[in-house]
Amino acid sequence: MSNRELSYAEAIREALAIALERDDSVFLMGEDIGVYGGAFQVTGDLIERFGEERVMDTPISELGGAGVAVGAALTGMRPVYEFQFSDFSMLAMEQIVNQAAKLRYMLGGAVSVPVVFRMPTGSGLGGAAQHSQSIEAWYAHVPGLKVVEPSTPEDVKGMLLAAIKDPDPVIVLEHKLLYKMKGVTPEGYYETPLDRAVVRREGRDLTIVATAIMVHRALEAAQILASEDIDAEVIDLRSLRPIDKAAIVGSVKRTARLLAVYEGVKTLGIGAEIAAIVAESEAFDYLDAPIVRLGGVEAPIPYSPVLEKAAVPQVEDIVAAARRLAQGEV
Amino acid sequence: MAVEIVMPRVDMDMASGRMGRWHAAEGAHVVRGATLFEIETDKAAMEVDAPASGVLKFIAASEGDVLPVGACIGWIVPEGEDFVPPMTHAPASVAAASGAAPCADPKTNDAAYAEGALGLRATPAARRIARNRGVRLSGVKGSGPNGRIQKRDVEGRAASVDAVTSVDADASVDAVHSPSLDGRPFGRPMDRIGRAPQGVRKDARLSTGDGARRNAVVDREWLQRGEGAPIVFLHGFGADLNGWRPVHRLLPETRPALAIDLPGHGLSPLGEDASFEALVEAARRALIGEGVGAAHLVGHSLGGAVAVALSRGASVKALSLMLIAPAGLGEETDTAFFEGFLQADTEAALTPWLHMLVTDPAALGSALARTTLRQRRERPLVAEQRRLAKAILRGGRQAIDVRDLLAAPQAPTKIVVGIEDRITPAHHADGLSGLIALHRFAHVGHMPHLEARREVARLIEELVRSGEE
């Protein structure tokens, strides 16, 4: 077994290259993904390897670019459209939500829209209010879309390849702080399921369900908690639509306590869904404490680095919340 | 017919009543129309008459208890009738031993034990455990915020109430296996049971760092070590991992294979939670403990249902699924078998029940009855399997249902049934997804892996290969 490590961005680039090699119908679109190599240098040298017909720089119009991608997908192509920031995907909502997500349904299954929308998300790089949002819950609310948020290089490669192969539109959310994170990444083609959560750490005292960068913060928190004899289970949700209810319910039935950690604004975010899944399930009877959510504050992401950090859950916040929960203080 | 005694509504606006004095004791003969007990409302004390004649049994309320209207407070059973109150929640042995009344309606049962309507603060987990163990929450002091009763408060209470009947997996395990500090396997009572240590009997604990002490034991054995994803064998109700040896011997030696004793079977104790989910969870933990992330699951009967549930979880990827006479695909079963099998305490009594499993008794081997009885003397298997039977059977039918989980099989799946199966009828496997291969063996009963072991071994090998591609 190879222990080759790639960064998250390199794993994405490798997945894209493999897809481009394997399937002529795959092509990439996005602003500055060609010559410049992408806003976060994810596509890098792909334009040199595959040419500008398959790695296509598009004009500064997200609505236009996404519309072309959806149209191409309708004709049987498999476009992968990169937004520079997930914030900018709001300009393309019409194409994503009203067109891509609905066309299979509205045409009675006669068509499918095998498009992938990649979008960097989240705060932590000083991007301020319009470049730092976490809007995963917006997309996860739309039937017809699949929404995934991989947290490791291995997962982002496998999930991106699965997304490209998937016959329906898939949103792949890439947390910006993950791009430089390294991890063991298998070589060659493989797919990671788009509907399964994964247990990153087994524990008995509470279940922490986390997404994206919060998975890593939760794991770090779990290390600290372990030194206090608190044994936290950490579930990486990975998929927001469909959401792996069984993984959450099964875990909470064992640990009796649930902490949901996510970067999006706390109110009406993914954590609300996680809490509701447990409250509605047979795990309800196993809860030994109220469910706790840790999400982003009810405010735009500030530019000040100090305030930016304070606006979303950090390791110490997770430790404090988990400690109170595990010790029966909530 | 037994008659349930409930807290009556004597006032139009009465939601609950306080029990007064009983006029008859548990076991006493009562006559219809005679005063049976008193209740106290806000306004007055009232006498309530016996609704039937018979023996007063299963008293569930004592003086001073506040109970919602309609809550079951006992039963009047006709003289000589062997009556067990219908129950949906609690393992009867535990509840009865601790003086709890098993009552018909789960809602009133909840109310009586969890007292949800009466303003008492308790977590759902505390309420569930109270319900299952017959602990009255009104007498429990809560240690949580604002006096909220938590799981640990009820567990402490339950320990004193039913110390004899409550099986604490961790405690019983620590009594048997003392941890060794030098990394050698924990001591195990193998010789007591007389099982030859074939293959590599693995330490049954999970090795998740310092949490290991608190993890319940799931016994398992590598029938074959090797490279690649293993075959994982999950036995049926009343069996154990040894039952797989005959068919395993026919598989290629290169194929790793792991067999698990489900809780309440073989060497695996059954914890407090006697549920189907607990079996699935135990199997999952065993696999994680062995570092098995992907496996070819082979399950027989109840183990088949466990395999299906396991294959749908997140932590273990099922590469293929082989279900042999699986449970959970239909409702019918022969409950007489379960009763007879668990009740029989001699070889002569047990043998006919075992013969129900097969068409030709020779397939079982001659020593099975003797081995089963010997194991039952060494471990509390009968008590544990009774508790388990309560969870998987309800009203004479199977209570577990995994049909929906098979609607869209993710991995290659085969079902093997014997047409003459008397425990899980062969037609239960009808009408499933067309992606599932169904193999129906004539002149075979509930044990295809013993009765048609060569064929089943061949099917396992074919399936495993297709699951690897």
C-alpha cells in the first residue's frame, strides 16, 4: 500500500486530470482556471496538459458560465465548473437551482444534467464578508442536487471522480483552509461514495458530527478531550445531500450525546438538520443530554483576523462545548 | 382471560391519580365487585372495585404513587392460568424480577415508569432505562442541571434494584478476563468450555487506547488469516461461531475469514441492551477492533439480518453479502421452536428441537445437543437468549425487518434458502430486488450451510470473487 501524500489541491488536480484522460466528454470551465491556474491554483498546469478547449477560461459572468455548463451537460458532456468563491455562485443560482436541479424532473426523466460545480468555501484567509461565507445549507436544501464537502485529499479525489461520473448535478464544496493540507492519497482512479459519512475517531462519551475544516478541529479537540478522559467520537459528515442519517443515529445511540460543529451560520444551518435527524429517530430515546450546536455567529464574516477567528468555531470552542456536554453540565 | 387493572378516571378533569391502599396483596384471590384498592384525588379518597375475579398479580403501583389515568397498575389472572402480561419494551425477566408491572400499552407503560406527563425532568435515555428496568423515576435524585435525572442516576438506582438480573457486560467481562499488561492476549475461559483453540483466537477487546477497559467484549476468531478483505461469518440465534467450521473448511485456504460470536452467544456476553441493534453494533465493533474496513459478509438466520444491517452502516464496507436462510424478510416463524429450544435441559429434550432445523438430522452431527447443553452450564446463555428472543420476536412473529434495507443492494448479494425451512420459510426471500440472486435448495431446511455445505461453500467463493471485481 502506497503512502503517497498529496495536498488537497493536488488531489483535486489529479482527479481532474484522470477524469480528463478517461473521458472525452469531461471538460473544465471557470474564471482564470486556465492560464492563471485558478484563484487558488487548483487547476494549475492542466491547460498545458489538456489544451484550452478542455480547460476553458470563461468571462466574468458566473450566470453565463454556469448556464453554458448546464447546457453542455444536457447535450451529454460532463463539465466541471469552478467558481472562484462559493459566494459568487449566488450569481448563478438560477442555473444551479432552477435549471440543473430541476430539469430531469421537469422533463420526466428524459434528460440528465451531469454537471459538477466546484466552489471554494469558508473563512480563515482574511477574505472578508463577501469571500468567506459557508452556504452549504443553501444548496443542501434543494432536491435534485447532490452536495458534498470532502475534508481530506483522499476523499476530495474520490468524491470528485464520483461526482463527475454521477448523472446528476453535484456541488463539491472545498474549504479554502484545506487546500494546502496534505494526506495519503491513493493513486489512480477510484470513487468515494457521495452518500456516506465516515467515523474519523471512535469514542464512547459523545458524538461530534462535523463538516469540512471542522472535522480537523474536532479531531484536534478530541485529542485534548482524551487527556481529560473524555472519549469523543468524530463523524465526518462528508455528504450534506443526501445525508447519512444511519451513521449519525447509530453513533448517538452509543454515545447518548450529540454535538454538531459546522462553520455556516448557526441558525437554520446543517446543525439544525443533524439535530432534527436525531430528535426524529430511535436515537431520541438514547439521548442523555440536550443536543448542542456550534456554528458560525449570526453576522457577516469580519475582515479583522481576530474577529474572523471569533466568528466561527475554533478548537477551544469545541473542547469547551464537548466538555460541558460530556460532564452533564448542559 | 386476564384482566388489566388501570388507574380509573373518577373526575372529568382528572389526568392522574394518587394510589391509596391496596385491599388485596399480590397473589391473593379477589372477587369481582369487592373493593380492590383506593385512590386519592384532590377532593376525596375513593374505593375502586375489582373488575373481575381471579388472582391479583403483577402489581405495578404502591401507595403514594402518582399515575396517569389509564396506566396499568396490575392484572387479575384466572385461577390456574399461566399468564404473562404482553410487553413491548422491557425484557420481562428483568422487569418482573424488579417488581415492575409489564403492561399492555407501551404508552401507559412509559407513563408509569417515566412519568413524562408529571413535570419530572429526565433525559430520554434515563426514561428508557427506567422503563426497561422497572425503576420509578419519582424516587430518583437527578444529578444534572436543575435536578435533571440522567442515565447514570437511573443506572445507579437500577444496580441496587436488580443487581441479580442486570447483566453489566463490562463488569462481567472484567471478572472473567483480567487485563494483561505485557501485551499478551487476555485470559479467556476457553478450556472450561472445552473448545479446541483452532486458528487464532483473538483477544476480544477493542484496542482503542485507554478506552479499552470500558468496551464490551465481542468474542471472535480468525478461522483463517491472510491478505485482503476477509469473509466475516455471523451465526444465527442459539448458535455460535463454531457452527461455521464445516463450511469454512471447504473454502480456499488463501481466503481470510473471521467468525464472530454475537452477544448472548458463544463467549460474547449480552449487555444491558438486548436488541437487534446491539447485535449489529457488537459485530461492527468487532470488525473495527480487528481493523476490518471492508468485508464479505456471510450471515445465517438472525446473523443474516445482522449482516444486512451491518452492510448499510458507514464503518464497514460490504463487498458482498451472502444471506443463508436469513431472518427479517418476513413475519412468520415458529415460536414454539424458540421456547422449546431454550427450555430443553436434557439431551433427549433438546434433540427433537434441533432436528426441526434440518431435513436430515445427520447434517447436524451427533454432538450438537451435548455441546449446546454444556455451554449453557458454563455461561448464562439461556437467560441471555431469552432476553434476545423478546427483542426479535413479537406476538409470535419476527419483530425485525430488513427487507427495505435490501431494496437497492450496493454489493453483490446472494440469498440461500432451504425449501423445507421450518424456521424462516423459504418464500420470505421472494419478491426482493432482482439484483439479488436467490438459490433455493430442495430437501434442505434451515441450515443450508450444513445440509448443502459443498454447494454453499461454492456459492460463497463465487460471490466473494464477484465482490472483489
